Amino acid sequence: MHVTILGGAGFLGRKLAERIAAEGNLAGRAISAMTLLDQVRATPPRAAFPVTVIEAGLDNFETLRTAMPEGTGVVFHLAAVVSAQAEADFHLGMRVNIEGTRNVLAAAAALKAPPRLVFTSSVATYSGGQDAVITDATRQVPANSYGAQKIIGELMVHDHTRKGFVDGISLRLPTIVVRPGRPNRAASSFASSILREPFLGEEAALPVPEDFALFIASPRSAVGWLLHAAGLATGAVGLDRSINPPGIRATTGEMLAALVAAGGDRGRVKRVDDKEIFDVVSPWPAKFDTARARALGFAPQPPLNEIIGAFLEDDLAATRALRTAGS
Amino acid sequence: MHVTILGGAGFLGRKLAERIAAEGNLAGRAISAMTLLDQVRATPPRAAFPVTVIEAGLDNFETLRTAMPEGTGVVFHLAAVVSAQAEADFHLGMRVNIEGTRNVLAAAAALKAPPRLVFTSSVATYSGGQDAVITDATRQVPANSYGAQKIIGELMVHDHTRKGFVDGISLRLPTIVVRPGRPNRAASSFASSILREPFLGEEAALPVPEDFALFIASPRSAVGWLLHAAGLATGAVGLDRSINPPGIRATTGEMLAALVAAGGDRGRVKRVDDKEIFDVVSPWPAKFDTARARALGFAPQPPLNEIIGAFLEDDLAATRALRTAGS
């Protein structure tokens, strides 16, 4: 089976590609080939099967067709304009997150056999803030353009699935902590910075109070959920194809305490107000009841020390090398 | 102020245009001109102000700009591919209901002063069927493409409003009964046929059991809600710009009893199974708690006898003339 990762140069796409390459199979089927598409050139993982890298966005249907040749059994659609960027450039977000996702679905629907399509949505699709408790039945009222565009993506995945054009699953990922590499334009980027930068001897800004909670998960958990979604028996999922995976709630104060417990220097983290960031993240809820995901076999995120441990084991060395190279 | 009705040749668009022309003002402001856009040529109402008719779809941004000149204070966006048609022709529904609505919002957002934009969504955005109770907080899980596309439209209106590009309100209209004229490709068209055709001496097919309930409203109520939405002080509406107006629940058996009470011949209505129609309408809920709309001043739909009375007073003669003309 061919597997395609759209957004294959992003930090999750890279980790996912490496994990699939290491395992050699996915959803119980052997991988014959992989395509990584991203507007930035993706680095192919070492693999026992051929890996094609396509440097392109989501705007061209034919390019997306090429990225999903006949025999594609699973498509991971992780490509997106992220939250702060979609808020700053409305039209770019609309074009990539809505039109682009529509093109992805059209290309996937053109395959003879409807592929499993795993789409990453986000907790940013919700509002209600710190006191809200989100269940599988909660109405999504987005307070940012990224969230609105991700719900629209979910609805397109949902309806293409209902029509039998693809077999889709949308995962509303928690804030992923610790992101390796550099800060990015996700509004939640600070949540990684405060746990990453101190280990690199750098300073990090905290734009929210220490009692501000986020719903978070490690890249390891996220990759595990993506793989689980790829192999999930969707008969049990029913009409509603969007799932809230079981992340954990943590305040930034708890995250900083875990930083200290892991040997990080809390003194590197400075509280700095940032209205633009705060306005995007403050409506995001942090309390989730993820009963449906657990019943569907999505593994719960372990406690905070695993999140920092995963970073130290998986990503610290590579991130340090990246910084030293000065690239 | 200029007012624009997109879908101005549809039965609601026509009634809305006539009502605005008769009143001469809208949302407390005098009307200086009106534009009716539809892919079918709209009939301009008799009015004290100029009425421009544009025969076009929603695919061309420049045409939509022309339909909304500077000074446009209110845009009614009623144009859509309806439920059974969107289910039969997926791509047409996507193009008109999603791309078209995006073009409408872009054209409205290009105005110097953000206009009030009133968008018609639908009860078809919900599923859950006969036992579901829909509140303002209920998650929309659509069971048909029209519903999915209408939620996407709501989300685009919502986010364009949050960004300040337009001042939008989405009304999730109940099934409108009695539609004048001919049966159309809305899956709910039968609900009008069973109350209209007997008065014209014609037969009507009932594709659902008599204990099947619908959430309904008269065209009079719908036009009243559209006008109320046009003038609503949106400060009280908040982030969530979608509203369920207060229709009424009625079984088809109750509708037929009201037909008889109004002097209609129930013998003209034959029970005929239609799987295509039933599959679209059976997930639609009929029980609504419309507390928010009532608090915002949307007038409750009166009982069934008003619905039939409104048809007999407003539309029977014109519908009969249309049929006699054989057009």
C-alpha cells in the first residue's frame, strides 16, 4: 500500500514518516511506497521502500493526484496555515485551510478505492475558555479563523465520508508540547518554548498567567493517535467522524514545575504580555471529557514528566544541532 | 440605503422583496434602491425606488460586487442548491453553497462599511431524528450534503463577522410550509405539496408516515424573521451568530387534519414510499428549544391553521393562475 503525508515537512509529519518507515507497515498492511508533500522540501526518512518528496502546496489538484497514486490506502492531511498566521493573514488561511483541504478531498475521492484519510483538526475549534468542559457533544464555536477553517475541514471530511468518497477521521489535536526545532506561528508555540528553550540555554516568553491551563499532548502521543486513526475500524465511529483524543490538562505553572523537576532552568522563562497571542489562546478550553476516543482505543496521554522526557529523549539533541548549525 | 437579495427569484426572495418594497424601509432606514440577483430572472416588485435585476449565479466576484454597490446596508443571502438536489449533485452543491457563499462574503467584505448580512441556514444542518431535542448549544452533525454545506456557510458568516468584515446573522430556517408554486427539489417539498395540491384539485404524495413530525414555519413567519434579523441589534447576539427561529413542531397527520379543517380534500394525499426523500428527511429533528431566538425578539410561529390560512390568503390565487397558464 502507498501512504501519503501532506505536510510531510512539519514536525509531526516528519515524526510520522520516520515512525512508519521504521515499522514498515501501517494499519496492518505492508508499505510499498510513501509520498511526502509539503511546500517546504521534506526530508525523506531512511526506509525499506521508495519515498517520493514533492515540494508543493495544496492549490493544484493534479499535483495532489500525483501525491496520491492509485494504491494509496492512507492519506494523512496535516498541512495547514497555523493559528496566529491564519489570524494575521485571513485570505491565506481561507485558501490553504479550506480550498486546499477541498482539493485534497477531491484528489483522494478520485482514487478507485476510497482511502482512509486522517485529518488533523484542533482544540482551537472550541471556545468557552478556562471554565468550559468539552464533551464529544459540545458545539464548536470558534473564536479564531484557524478554528473556523478547521471545523470546515472536519465537515468536508465528514460529508465526503458519508458519501463514500473517502473513509475519513478527523482528530482534534490538543496543543502539542514540546514541539522540536524553532518557535512557529502557532499561537500556542509558547507552550513548547517554555519547556524547550531552557534546555538550550535560551530564554522563552510566557504570554499567559501561570494558572492558565492548556489541553496538551506530546508529539509521541499525537503520532500514536495518527497511526491508530489510520488503522481504526470505522464501523464503530458512526456518522460523526471527528474525535477528541485524550490529552491532559496542565497549567503553565504545572508545566514550569515539571521543567524544574526535569532539571530545566525556570529562570529562563519570562512572563511577557502579548495581547495578540492571548486573544487567540484565551478562549481555548482545557477541560475535556474524551470518553469516545478512549472507547475507540486512543491511548491516554501520560503525565507531564513523559512530555518533557519525550522531548529530552527524542528531540533535544537534534534541536541543539539545528541551533548550533545556525540555520 | 441599498438592499440586495441574492436568490431574489425564489419564493422567499420574491416575498421578501415585495414586503420591503411595500414598506419602503428596512431596519429603520429608507430604501434608495434594491438589487435582486438570481440565476433565474427575478420579477421586480412594484416599488417607489429603482430595482435592478441581475440574472447570474454566485460564481463571479465582480458580478456580486455589482449586485452590492457602495451604500449597500443589508444583504440577504438566500441563494442555494437545495437539499435533494445537493444530495443528487454533490459537486454542484459544493460549488454553489460553499464557493458561492465564499464569493458572496468576499464581495460584501469589499464594501467600505460592513453590511448586515442575513444568511439562511436550515434545520437540515442537524441530525438525531424524531427523538432529538435541539437547543442553541446542540452540536450540528449533518446527515446530508446540503446540511454540511449550510454549516460551512454559517461558519464563514461567523468568522467574517468576528473579523469585522460583515455584520452577519445566520437563520436556520425550519421547513417552510406552504411553499407556493410548484414542487421543488427540496427534500421537504412534500410538506408543502400535501397542503397545497388538494386546494388545486391535484394529488400529492406523502413519503413519510403520519406520525412523522417536522419543524415548520410559514413563509410569512420566515419573511418576518429575515426582516427582524436585518434590523437586529447584534451586540446582544455575541460570538455565535447562528439562530434557530421559533417554528412549530407538527406531524404530517396534524398537518392533514388542519387541511381538512380548512376545507381541503384529504383524499388527494396518497401515502407513497420514497426512499431517496425519506433518507434525507428522516434524520431531521422536529423538537426545538428556541429560547435564544425568542429572547432576541423573533416572533413565534402561530399554530397550523395560520400556516394554511396564510397560503389561502397570500398564495392560492397566484399559484392557481400559474397552473392555469400551464407554464
